[in-house]
Amino acid sequence: MRAVYINSAACISVQDTLNENFFDTLKAANSVQVLKAIEPNYKEFIPPAMIRRMSKTVKMSSVASHFALKEAEIEKPDAIIVGTGMGCSQDSEKFLKNVIDNQEEFLTPTFFIQSTHNTVSGQIALGLQCHGYNFTYVNCSSSLEFSMLDAKLQILDGESENVLVGSTDEQTDRTMELYKLNHSIKKEENLPVDYLNSITEGVIWGEGSSFFVLGKEKTENSYAQLKDIQIINTLELDETQQFIEDFLAKNNLTNQDIDALILGFSGDSKTDVYYKNVIPVFENSSLLYYKHLSGEFNTASGFSTFMACQILKNQEIPEAMMINEVKKESIKNILLYNHLKGKDHSLVLLERA
């Protein structure tokens, strides 16, 4: 079977990830309920007249995709695939507010048109004049993983040579209020959060946009080889270790072959037990976590994938991500394990390019 490579990676997050030296500025945020992304100066990338009509997630994705394509030295990809959990929720809220305020009469269609989840991939395609395969996955926390799986199949089947794959989610004030009411977000009295030893439920919510170019050819800029992806909707706690061991066996690997394991500890005591359950199996691997840097959101795995790519390419693990003291001389295989609220468990295996 042919290999599929990640030839570029770009990310807008609550960290300064557009900066080349962002490893040195990584800072955990555990004392606020909601984290905001560090946004670039959009006027440098998007015409001012268009900026006014774009929601935050469209703007973040447009810039992140620009950086990803530029790094891969590709002007127009063969396909565009985007994963999102909430889509353009800001415009969705504006549309619904107009419905209420105008008593369902005299509505302009603009906010409705821009509120659909595939607005992001559509806007990117319009900007690039790309008329190829264009698809959006809305699968909660596994949206990016489904997007990458689709891109991998597109390349292996010979349908595409280079695919732009992205993940993106934004915050809205009303949604954050609702998340606080149903205790999805940590109560203020439970802050600051000890992500690895939390005894309270709820998370700190974040946002961001991550884009990658997947290709069939290895280049000088290649970060990693995308070896395999596996997704399962529900998983019992006592099945977690077997789920991972079976996945590794399918790829002719054991737990000893994993140099670094990236876990999605979110500070939610109810669901972080899944991650705690697999730690004993990987005591000889570098154990890492990341949501104290990105916040929790539907496509937070985009941030972890971006970080994994950086680790493989630079052969360096940021101290801010480390759970244990294990450091390997060289990092070849990285396994990423993520879920959201105990649902949509995903495994992604990356190998150094």
C-alpha cells in the first residue's frame, strides 16, 4: 500500500502557533472558563470587504489554510476536506436571533446561507478557484479524523495527489452560556484546573483552526507519514487497553514501539479515566497531554495533530506537554488518543517521515 504524507501543518489556536518559535512561548491556561484564539491580522490575508462578511471560523480557516498551502508549495489542491463540530455557529446564532426579533418575518437570507457547516470549505474553494472534491465532516470530536481518513482514501485510490485537510471550531457567547448551565464548562469555584488530577467535572473551552496538506509524495517539508486511523463511537472503560493494543497489532506494532503517546486530558474527572486507564501500558513511552494548552472543543485533536507533526519534525518535545520523565533519543512513532465526553474515541498513528 502506498504511503500518505503530511507535507505541511498550520494552526491558529489559543497559543501563538503561527509564530515559528512558539515552542518557547507555550503557556498553560487553567484559571479561566473560556479560552480565546490568538488571531492574526486578517487584513494581511483577506480583502477588507470580505472580512466583514466572514465569521470567525471562516477567517481563521482561510488564514490557516493559506499557511498550510504555502508551506506545501501548492497553489491549488486536488480536494478540500474540512472537519468541524459546531460549524459557523456565530452566524447560526445571528440568524436565529433575527428569526425571534423579526417574529419570523422579513428575514434576510445572508446569515442562514453563511451558517451552514460547509461554509468553511466552500469559502476556501472559492478563494482558490478549486473545483475539485469538496466535503465537510460533522462528526463531533472525530470530525478531523474522518476528514483525514477520507483524504487518505482519496490519495490511495488515485483520486487525488494533494488534499487540503482542516479542522475548525469557534465560540459564541450564547453557546458558552448554555455550556455553563449544563456544566460542560467548569464552574468558577473549581478553577484553577489540575488537568491530570482533576476531581471535578467540566472543562475549559477553547477554539481554533488547524490545516494540513496530505500528499502521496514525500517532500523536503514532510512532517510525518499518516499510518492509520481508527474511530469508535462508544467504548467501555475496561475495553480501552484492548482497543489500543488491537490497533497497534493491526499495524505490526506493540506498545514498546510507541515513542510518544499524546492523550487528551481535559480536566473532566468523569471522562479522563479513559486516559488514565491506558497510561500503565505505555510506561516506557513519553506521555504527553495538550488540552491545558488548547482548551477542549470538538476539533481540539487538530491542535494535537499539529503538535505531533512539530515534535516529529523537530525531534523535540515541549516541556509543557510532558506527563512523565521518559525522553527518547529519537522519536519515530507517535500515537494520539482522543475523545469528547467519553464518546467518539479516535486513534491516529503518525510515523516520522
